[in-house]
Amino acid sequence: MNLIPNQDLEAFREEVRAFLREHLTPELRRGQRLTSAMYPEPGISGPWQQALQRKGWLVPLWPTQWGGTGWSPVQRFIFETECALAGAPLVHPMGVRLVGPVILKFGTEAQKQAHLPRILSGQDYWCQGFSEPGAGSDLAALRMRAEPDGDDYVLNGSKLWTTHAHHANRMFALVRTSTEGRRQDGISFLLIDMHSPGITVRPIDTIGGDHDVNEVFFDNVRVPQANRIGQENAGWACAKYLLEFERGAGIFSPRLRAQLKRVGDAMGALGERGLRRDADPLQVARFGEVCADLDAFEMLELKTLGRLAPGDSPGPVASILKLRASRLKQAIAELGIEVLGLESLRWRDAPGHALCAGEADDQTDGVTGAEVMGTLLPEFLNSRAYTIFGGAAEVQLGIIARSSLGL
């Protein structure tokens, strides 16, 4: 990938910045800054998704005939970098980055016409029904049954750790339609209406204090067979394709760099308030190590992006990207807690926080220093799951060994 600036790329960068100045409101920036969960709430991500859709910038990875941008990899990186630097909300990825590409690759024309426009418009808010109580990293162990009954399937079972199921009106799910042969050969990929009779969503509060994930129970839930993507018992191919997009089709380094900058800002805020007279040399050294790791990861990400045409899956390298991004996310979160020390224990008490007074202004969108620092501990607690969800670190190492190293 050629990263040398040129007139066209700089013009594109300025176009992105102008768009951000016009459409990224202080309320949206504030919502993202104070989000410690994995994704912001729909009230934050939804308006931003609509703004991107009106501009035609929502789905860079989709083919242009379905709303894709046709951007080069460098343009994608510039766009993501500018959004991260400006504090733009994360777009909820379940529709635009996960199930959308699966429908494009494996869906019928009727399924594309039915679902893709509603993903783009935000009419449908999706959740992912993969993990179960006995099937997380070992996804092929899933047991939720889908029994044929006329033109429908009848679903019984449950899904676990389902992000934003309490907001979603649609779910894409893996279900067991056969017990014959290999476990992977009896799985089908279904699209489910979350308002169907027999579905119960039960919240799970995380250690970070967020309601982000849920249990979802299915009791004789009827789903039309027309909502199956691909052939019956062939859902494993859809799942692998989707997971490659989940793990490696995003651009992670700009958001990681913005998160690291917040840690640096926290270090500066502590010094300004006299809470720490001298920089801890061990913390400074650790900060430098994380910066170097992030630089190396960014180069790997750019190298991978340079090989991808719009709509392409990153393939096995997705596991490398996912593993490194997860560990970097954890390392940055750990560094934030090291910097805060005992101050991090007061994250639930922002009004009485030593950094609270006088921090909010127009440049911080009304966010006080205490509020920003108050997200670091829940971010740290939530980051423990980054090397588990989307495929545990041990699973990623196995994929890397088999697919990338040929072991």
C-alpha cells in the first residue's frame, strides 16, 4: 500500500474532516467518549449511521451497486483515522459489517432485496446468535434445534452473551438442523424476527456495570425456511466467512490510538492537578512499549488492507489481526489503570472526584475530566473479555498455526 501523501488523498482527507465538522455533533461525541461498553447505545450510533448513509459512506466494504464507496484501502484508513480522532461513534457492526456481507455472498436475490436496504436505512437493528451455554469458543458444539415443520423451522434452545439483543429487532443465528456426520455439517444459518412469539431476552450485567449482553431463550419459535441463508446444513461456511469479517475486516488501529491518547491525557491531567508530581519511569517505559506495539500492528493492518478488494474476506490473517487488536486493547486498558492508581476506585463517584472541577468546556463536549477518567476502570474490566469473544485467543492461535504456518 502506498502511504505517500498526494493531492487527491489530502483533498479526500479534507472532505472527511469537513463532513465531520458539519455532522458530528457534540452530543454524539460525548456519547462515544462516555461509552465504556463495547458499542454505544442505539441513540448514539443510530443518528451517526443515518448521517453516513445519507452521505453514501456507511458501507465501504460492500459492492458499489449496493451502496459501497469504491474507496481504496488508503481512503478507508484515512476515513477511519479521521473519525477516531474526531471522536465519532462506532457504528453498530452486526448489520453493516457482519450479516450484510454474508447476505451479499450467500443470499438469494430476494433475500438481498428484503434485507440489505433495511440494514442500510437502520430500520433493522441486528444481534448475533452464535454462542450458547455449552458452545462458545467451540462453536460447532451448539445445540439449539431447528426442526422443519411445513414451511417453517421450530426453534428451541438458547443463546448466550448476545450483544444488544435487548435493542435488536432481528437476529442472525446458527442452529442445529442435523446430528448426522461432523458437527459442522449439521448447522444452518437463519435470520430471525426478534418479535416472534416464544422469544425471551434476559439481561446480563457485566463486571464493568454495563448492560451490553443478554441471554436469549427460544420456546417453539417459528421461523420461515425462506429466512435460511444458503443450503440447509451448510451454515458453517456462512459462519466462517462472517467471523473473518468480524475479526479482520474492520480497521482497529485508529480507535486503539485514540484510546491510548486518552491514557496520555489522563497522565497529563493527574500532573496538572498535583496528584502526581513526577512521571513514573516504569509507566513512561510501558507507555512507549504500547506505542511501539501499536505502530507495528498498524503496519500489519495496512499491509492486509492493501491486498483486499471491496467485499473480500481477509482470510486467515483475520485471526492474527483479531489476536493482536484484543491484546493491545487490554494492554492500553491496563496502562490506564496503572496511571490512575487509587483514583480509579472512584469511577462511580464522578461528582466528588478530585479531577471534576473545571474540566468541561466546548472542546470536551461538556465532558469533565472525571467523567472521562471514570470510564477507564469499566473499560479495563470489560476488556478482559476481548481475548474471549469473537473467538478466544487460544482458538486464534490454533487457526494461525494451521492456516498461516501450516503446522
